[in-house]
Amino acid sequence: MPTKILHLITDLNTGGAEISLYRLLAHMDRDRFESQVVSLVPVGQVGEKIRDLGIPVRSLDLKAGRPTLYALFRLTGWLCRERPSILQTWLYHADLLGILAAKAGGVRRVAWNIRNSEMDFSRYRQLSKIVVGACARLSGWPQVVISNSQAGQEFHARLGYHPRRWAIIPNGIDLQVFHPDPQTRLDVRKELEVDPGAILIGQVARYDPMKGQIIFLKAAGQLTRAGVDAHFVMVGQGVSYENPTLAEVIRDEALDGRVLLLGLREDMARIYAALDILTSPSSGEGFPNVIAEAMACGVTCVATDVGDSALLVGETGRIVPPGAPAALAAAWQELISAGRLKRRELGEAARRRVAERFSLEKTIAAYQDLYDELLARSAKGKAV
């Protein structure tokens, strides 16, 4: 009989944690593991993709991820009926609700999954701070707390997390999906009406203060005013011309005609292929998928020194301080001045680095081994 695992996640819209869960479920050994998924809020795009894998997906239908007593009772009832061997939770609200329901429902093996390495709580609702504080106090209850980065573990330890055990499992990248593609580079640039020889710098992230879209645009303005002929593309949920904040900054920085706002896209491997430089200007990250994906596509990256970004990029790109548009623009200018051949060399080294350290196969194996170990430890404890 395969081991039954119930995955509880805050939401199933497009995001790093959600995509990581999808990739895990798509590649786990189904002879060994039987999975199902519960979302706190109504099922989003990634949830539908998981359903397409033939994996059951349900929702607690909460608003804005706010845990309620009704949701706790409902989830507890599901756990009592399904009796999963392991409850794997993803993100803070799911971690909190999941551990309480597990206690009430008799699920003895719980794994939390945390993804951040920094959070400026002043930018988030008070509820988020309360939930994270509660998680810190209860962090000794789950059998293991998984972080996708060393920086994330250290950050949460400073917040007061004190788990029985830490496990670091980086996000895995599918090298068959994300790879260099010269023809796609030309095709996408034609679709976007960007000249094949133009410098194209991109950012991929949902619209969020932590993700640094404003920093990106201010750096783009500085680079343009320095006389560098570059174009910019921004992708992600909420990153559109209807976003009044982005529209205002584009006007203020005199970037009209140089910035493409594409919103949410499902063809990210194609977008990466079109880029010369991928940028992550975030003020907080754990293990940023977008950097690793772009690297796998042979794109050199400029990232802020948050989370494990520096560990991920290594010598294949550039690392700058967060919140510093001038430093970001200077790093872009350095890579542009280095020339196309140098950027290609860095991109090839970036792909090799991902293949050696952050492949999807390594990540899937790490999760499966951890789940087997949780079962073995529990069985041993029972025997004693």
C-alpha cells in the first residue's frame, strides 16, 4: 500500500511554493506515495493543473486565507476520514491550521514547509504577523520543519522557531522543461516586437512590495538615462498596465515604450529564452525559483543578496544589495558592456550549476527519503 500524504497549502494560485508543490506531485513515485491536496482558499490555476495529474484537490473556501474555527473543524473531519500517514503543510496559514487539525484529528506525522528568508511585517496585514508568531511558538509540534534555503532556516530561527528537526530541501528545476532555445528566443521577441539584437532585461514575480517591482523600474530609468539602449519585460500576477502604481512609475521614469508588462504567463520557459538578463530585485526570498529557472535556460542573472540567491547564482551572475536601484543598474551595465559572448559563457556556466546542485531529481528524492524516514522513525518508536 502506498503511503498516504495530504498536502495542505494556503492557496493554489501561481507562486513559488505552489509551483514547487505541483512539480513534487507530478514526479513523485505513485507506487510509494498517494497524494491529495487541500487549499485554504478557492482552488486557483495551479490547483487545476494538479487535478489534471489525477490527484484529488479540495478547498476549505476561506477568504484571504483567514483561519476560522469552522475551517479547523472541517479540516479535522477530513483528516479523521482520510487518515493520512503524513500531513505536509505549505506556508504559514496552512502550517498553523494544519498542526491544530492534526492534533485534533490524530495525525502523528506533520511536516511544515516554510519558504521565506526575510519579511518586513510593516508591509503586511497584522494577521500575518500574528500567524507567524503563533507558528514560531508551536514550531516544536511538527516532526520536521522543511526550509527551501539555509537563509530561510536562519531567519525563522531568529523569529523563535525551535523545531525538533530542520530539513533543507532546495527547489528543484526540471532541466527538460527549462533549457536554452535560440529559435524560441527569436519567436518570442517577434511576438513582443523586440528587435532580435536588442538587450532585453526581465523580472518575473507576482506584484508584491517584497518583490521589488518599483526598484526594478527605477533601475531601468537610471540605465536608460545613462544612455544604454535596453528594453525591459515584467511578468507576474498583478503586473499589468492596469496596475496604477506601476503605470505611474513608468511615466515618472520616462520608460514609455521600453517596458512590457505581460501579467501572468504560463509559458515561462519561452519568456526566459528571450532574455539577456533575468533580475530578482526582491527584499526577501528563500530559494527563488525564477532565478534557477532562468539559469537553467542559460540566462545570466542579477539578484539581490537575500535568501539563498547568492548561493544559487555563484559566479555566474551578479549580486547587489536589496533596495538599491543604482547598484542594480550598474550590474546591468557591467553585463551589457561585457558583450553577448561573455553573457553566453556565464549563461552556460549557470545551467551547469543548476544541473549539478538544484535538479528536480535531487529535490524529489530528498522529499521521498524524508517521508520514508518519518514513517520509519514512527514505526521504530511504536516498537519501542
